[in-house]
Amino acid sequence: MERYDAVIVGAGAAGLNAALVLGGSRREVLLLDGGPTRNAAARAAHGVFTRDGAAPTQLKSLGLADLAPYPVTVRPGVAREVRPWDGGFALRHDGGWAFARRLLLVTGVRDVLPGVPGLRERWGRTVHHCPYCDGWPSRESALGVLGSHQEGHHLALSVRAWSDRVVLLTNGPDELTNEQREDLRRVGVPVVSTPIRRLEGKDTVRVRFRDGERLTLDALFLNPTQVQRSHLPASLGCAMNAKSRVVVNEHGMTSVRGVWAAGDMTGAPQYVMSAAASGMLAAISLNTTLIHEDVRRAGAAFHKSPGEPQSPPPSGGEAS
Ligand SMILES: Cc1cc2nc3c(=O)[nH]c(=O)nc-3n(C[C@H](O)[C@H](O)[C@H](O)COP(=O)(O)OP(=O)(O)OC[C@H]3O[C@@H](n4cnc5c(N)ncnc54)[C@H](O)[C@@H]3O)c2cc1C
């Protein structure tokens, strides 16, 4: 079995940045690249320092290229199972088994889109979830928000900051409170509750309602629910919160000893830069525990063989 200081499962922003930091810390790292990142359907990523507007595939290629000088092995393939083994973890992936002293899960989430016909095909193109990511290209145009409850109300008020032509589509009876209706009325967002038959259009979103009415929008925003993309955190017994995100402390440590998590799959804000930042913090924390473990092992070896000449155990080991 190949042995690594750390195995990183997932090559999105969180995993790539963690690999950069751990490789740069002279750790032997295996980075498992299981396929497209969450934003793969989008043409461009926004709010990304020095790379604003780059295609998600380009961001990933650049992230992989940055790893070249470091002791990071990148393998395409999915991590299939993981179990505690020999003080670390044995992990089965598409290329075989690997041993990891520490494990970093950065497997992301899967967006569960509403079942409106025609919506999935437009996801990331003319149907978006986040005005901070896709609001600027859609500014001052005809925008729709799909949502029937509190999150629809909240998203409609946010999107309104990018355009004064916003309509809230509830696709059937809504659950808005009178107060929420009043908020929307005050900023000029009409509420349409007619059920939607399907979405059409290439560069615009043509909404066809069940009653035969039509509405053309430049873009549609919605707030999808999400599930963990990988079963690994659950199979390891990582604690999850009410939104099915992996619970981590401020260093990215999960409830399972030796396992860290970062990026969208945790409660971290869901942006490329936040995911990258949380990957970095998790990598530093993970590496700090390796430093301490190496110091302990060196100390144990020193005390066990007093007769043999050897260098004294290193002191310190605290990482900033
Ligand atoms: C349509 C869309 C557009 C977006 N636009 C923007 C934007 O403009 N700006 C912005 O800041 N954010 C944007 N986001 C959010 C952004 O994509 C995420 O915040 C970011 O991708 C999170 O990075 P991550 O590394 O946590 O997860 P991900 O990017 O989802 O990466 C996780 C990786 O893990 C891999 N993986 C999963 N399971 C396994 C396994 N078992 N074995 C191996 N690999 C595995 C996946 O294949 C994936 O490559 C957008 C999101 C969407 C959906």
C-alpha cells in the first residue's frame, strides 16, 4: 500500500489549496481528483482574487499546475471507502489502496435542483444561485427569483440590489408572511404564484406558465438545497449539522480524530476563495499535528536506544 502523510479527497478550490500548502510543507501528499468541481457548469467564476472571470476548468488547471514543484501525487479517480488502520487510514480509490497518516475531506456538495422542466439544462448558464457570483453580468436586466418561502424572499431582496426589474416566482401557493410581502412590495418586487410548466430559451430564460402566460427573463436565481457529494464523511462517523454539513472547528478538524474537512461540505461560506482559505487553514492544522507526532516519535526513539549514537529529538514544533 502506498503511504502518504496526507490524503486529500477532492480537487476543488479547497483541495487544491490544501495540497499546495501541505506539499510546500514537504509532506508526501496524495490528491484524489474525482472529477468536475461544483461550479463546472458555469462559464466564468467571479469574486476570485487575480482570476476574476476565469472559467472554472481554467482555475482547476492552474491549481493543478501550481502543484508541480511539490511532493504531491495527483491521481484521477474517486475515493470509494475509508477505514481506520494502523493509527491512520486505509483508503480505497479507483487506482488501488493508499495509507494516510491524516485525511482531508474536501468533497463538496451536490445541488439538488427543483424539478422544473428545462431548469437543469440552464444551470450555471442563465439559471444561477448566487448574485455575488453572477449578479454583475446580469445587472440592470430582467431577473427572476424562484422560491416560495423565506429563502425566496431573502434571495429576491438580495438580487434586487443588482437590478430594479426583479420578479419573485413561487411556482404555486407561497408561504410568505405578510411582513415579507410588504418588504417585497416596498422595493417593487412583484410576486407571481402561477405554476410553471417549463423553462425555455438559449440566452434568455423564457418561462412558460401552466395557464399559458409567458415571461422572458435575462436570468433566474434560486436557492437549491444541498447534499453531501460523498458518503465518506458519514461512513467515518463525522458529526453533521442540521443542514447535513460536516461540523468542523476553526482549524477544520472534524469530530473524528485524524480527519479534517474544508470547503463547501462544511458550514464555510460557499465561494471559491472561502473554500481555498478553509483548505489552507485545515492543511496548516493537519501539518501541525504531524509535526507534533514526528517530535513524539523522535523522542521515543531517542529514549529507547540510549546506547546508540543519534541526534537529540528536535525541540519546538509549534507552527504559527
Ligand atoms: C453554478 C455555480 C456557479 C458558481 N460560481 C461561483 C463564482 O462565480 N464565484 C465563487 O466564488 N463561487 C462560485 N460558486 C461556488 C463554488 O463553486 C464553490 O464554493 C467551490 O467550488 C467550493 O469548492 P470545494 O473545493 O469546497 O468543492 P468543489 O468545487 O465541489 O470540489 C469538490 C471536489 O471533490 C471531488 N469529489 C467528490 N467526491 C469525491 C470522492 N469520493 N473522491 C474523489 N473526489 C471527490 C469532486 O469531483 C470535486 O472536484 C458557484 C457554484 C455553482 C454551483
